[in-house]
Amino acid sequence: MYQFDSRVRYSEVDSNGELTWLALMDYFQDCSVFHSEEHELSVAYLKEHHIAWVLTAWQICLNRMPKLAEQITTQTWAYDMKGFYGYRNFSMNDSEGERLAYANSVWVLIDTQTGRPVKVPQYMADAYGLEPQLSMECCERKIAIPEQFATHEPVMVPQYFIDTNHHMNNSRYVQVALQYLPEERVVKEVRVDYRKAAMQGDLLIPRVTLADDCATVVLGEEDGKPYAIVEFL
């Protein structure tokens, strides 16, 4: 397990003084990057060896959001690696050890020159090590696309959404999707099914389906093929 301590910053909270979903996802993502850096599998190392970890699915569950200036600890650990897949859990805890949020994630190791998946090398699996999987009710990786939806104005991917893999960062899909939720909705769980990496200048066509206890936002191409499917529960 890797963990780091922090304090909720003013720049990370919403109008209620609570951590935003975007900031929560960034904490989890940063924690996984720090874990790799700790084991000399840094972003620079991966780039040099023409490989990259690409996130294919998130399931993030919320007990409560931490508040402004609250002390928090963010944790991550790998619990399985099979073929070209890596499986990783996350947890965010308060200063008393109470679990505020937790997550399951599925990653694929990609050859950046060919764009194809590659088997996780044994030295990499050994470096991360494996911890027991977090006890949580895991959903299927794939999210079904609703047949009925409302189409909204296209969103162009700006330069500041692009990360070191040269495509739209994982958390930005959720940032875009959140704007289509009614303000009164209280989100307790977020699932994301990533299908295709969006690049700078791509147009995301939001297709939104609102139900009583679930909202689904498909961010896709004009022909309907999704870049990502975001589900809010």
C-alpha cells in the first residue's frame, strides 16, 4: 500500500466548502502516480520504455466528502494483475481513520508505439506487490448505454484537459458530465467506462439520460461511438 497525507485546500472545494468530485478523483489518480514513482516506475520511466497505464474503468463510492482544511489520508494498492490488466483499490480516510471514499479501478498496460495492450512484466508486478482486495460490491466494468437520451451542445476538448499521455485526462470526463446533473442531485457513487481516448480539439457530444436514482452521460463522437460513459448513482 502507498499513502500520502494532505489537507483539503480552498481550491479543491465547492460552494458548500466540501471537496469536489473532480478533486477526489485527482487525489486518487495522484496517489497511484506517486505509488509508481516510489517504485521507480515513474511517468518518465514508462515514457522511456514506450508503455503507459491506461484507465479503463472507475467505480468510486462516497460515504462523505471531507470539508475545507480537513486532514485526509489517501491510499492505494494493487490487488491483482492478469495478462495486460492491472487492478487497483483506493481509499480516502479522515484523521480518525474513518473511510470517506473508496474505489475500484481497472487499468490496461499499453504499448504507446503500437497502441496495443502488452502483458504486464513480472518485474513490474513484483515492484507493486499485491494486497488483499478491498471488500466492496464491485460492478461490471462495462456500462450499458441507454436507448433514450437528450442530446446537448458539443464540448470541444481544450488543451488544459490533456495529460502526459497526450489525451484527455480521466477525471475530466467526469468534470464535463457533472454539469448535466440537476443541482438537487446528491451523488453517492460514480462509475466510468472508458472506451476511446479523446484528443485536444475533439468534439464530445453529450447524450444524457436522467432516471430517479441514476443519471448516465455518454460523451461520444457524432456517430454515437462513446469516448466515455459516466454513470452517477
